[in-house]
Amino acid sequence: MEGTCFNQSVMFVTLLLLATVANLVEGQGTRVGFYLSSCPQVESIVTSTVRSHFRSDPTVAAGLLRMHFHDCFVQGCDGSILIDGANTEKTAGPNLLLRGYEVIDDAKTQLESRCPGVVSCADILALAARDSVVVTGGASWAVPTGRRDGTVSRASDAANLPGFRDTVDVQKQKFLDKGLNTQDLVALVGGHTIGTSACQFFSYRLYNFTSTGPDPSINPTFVPQLQALCPQNGDGSRRIGLDTGSANRFDNSYFANLRDGRGILESDQRLWTDDSTRTVVQRFLGVRGLTFNVEFGRSMVKMSNVEVKTGTAGEIRRVCSRIN
């Protein structure tokens, strides 16, 4: 009998230790509802802030979505893209045209007045990216929170961001380095269903791309339209929609444009010309279908957990644009 009681006691202690370890492990990661007790208003405040700014400037939605993407691919999803200063990520070439910083600052100010020192800028950005998809007609998803803010921001680290001239192999490797597979790649690049690009990033495809003329992967009937929008030696800063005909709505028409040779960026159109990524594009278009809205949310959750700082790592910035 004593042995049985002893064994039961040992088993109880073991189970208690395992439960404690499980809780500690969970505490080191992100989870849905992280702020349920410490700042229950966080999601409603971020959502209302995004909606308010979107009503004044609809372009802010695509800006916030891109900003979150650029943040996660450099130093992980830690809000380091938000830090001001010489030679910070914000000053790197790929980030110079990002927009929406004022939305994050606005939400942070409100949250600091309600829950001072609780909600990270990295989490605000992750929530704002989700809300940007929703306000443009996309589906919502549950965003795990609990990230802490990074204290390092270097322009040089942005050199490895996916680029508009990247081959599919290069794109796949950059995503794989972040734990993201080919389907994640196609889904996340599908975020280009909203937003614009400046002529300077794709006009080279329209003139003397080859010895015979424009990039042959562009639909020949589409070339004159693009040339009219981005004339040779014209204003390189002029912006046009990345998803022709639906640049302000989050939908899967972006993939139809790739199929039809109407991708704006070279790296985007390559998703159709490469066998491995074309299969995923076709599935988003209904061939052995995947639902783009659903898969986009899943891939965003995966990306938003890239190299996150939790527990005692990093800090909770009081102001998103500077380290405490």
C-alpha cells in the first residue's frame, strides 16, 4: 500500500512538472488571446485605428501589409522596421516607400493610455496587417500575439528581402530560410492583390528587355497599356496597381492576371512561368482548389511567428519609433 501511494505521489509530481513545463513553453511563444487579461481592448483599438486611417487614405492598407512582411523577413517579426534613425531598416532601399507608420503610432498612443507598457509594437503591426486585409475585402484570421520588440535595426540586414528581379529559385530559398514553403511563398506574394508599384521597378520589362523588345512573358496586348502608363524615360515614381483591375480589393484576381501574362513585377510573373509555383497559382484559381483567403491567413500566421522574441527577450517599446 505504501508503495502504491508513493508511486501515485511520484506520478502526480511528474504530471505537475510536465504541466508546468508545458505552460513555460507556451509562455515562450505567441498565442491567440495573449492580452486577454492584461489589455483586452487591444484588438478593437487596432482595428478601429486601421479603419479610421483607411477611410482617409485607402492606400494605407497595402502599406501596412507590406510593412509587416518586410519586418518579419529582417530580424524576425519584432517591430524593428518601425525604428527611426540613420542606417536603420526604415532607411534601406526596399523600405523607403513603405507607408502606414502613422497608423501604428496612433494605435500605440491609444494603447499606452489604456495599458501602459503592455502591448508591443510588433504585435500592433501584426494585428494591423490582418485588419488591412479585412478592410479591403479579405477574410479575417486569429492573430497569435505575445511578441516583444527588437532593439536592433540595421539597414544592411534588409539586403536579403525578396526582390522584384528574383528568380523563383531565389524566392523559394529566401522563404525557406524563414521556414516558409512554396505554397506560403505564392500565398504571401498574393498579397500584391492590393497596392501599387512605382514604374521604376518594372518599366525595364517594357523596353529592350531582350534583343527583340519587351519581356516575352508579358501578354503582348498588355504591353501598350503599360507603356502608356510608364513611358520610356518617364516619371519613375508614378504608381500603378499591382493587380490590374482590382488593385483596391483583396481577392484572387491577382493570380488570374499572372495566368494571363499581366503580372506587373518580374518576380510576380515568374510564379506562373515556373512549374513548381504555377501549380499553386492554378490551385488558387480553382484547379484542385485551394481557397486563397484561407491559405493566406494560414501563411500569415506562419510568417508572423518567424524568429519572434518572447518571454524576456527584447522589450516593450513605449514609442514604436525608438528603443526605450
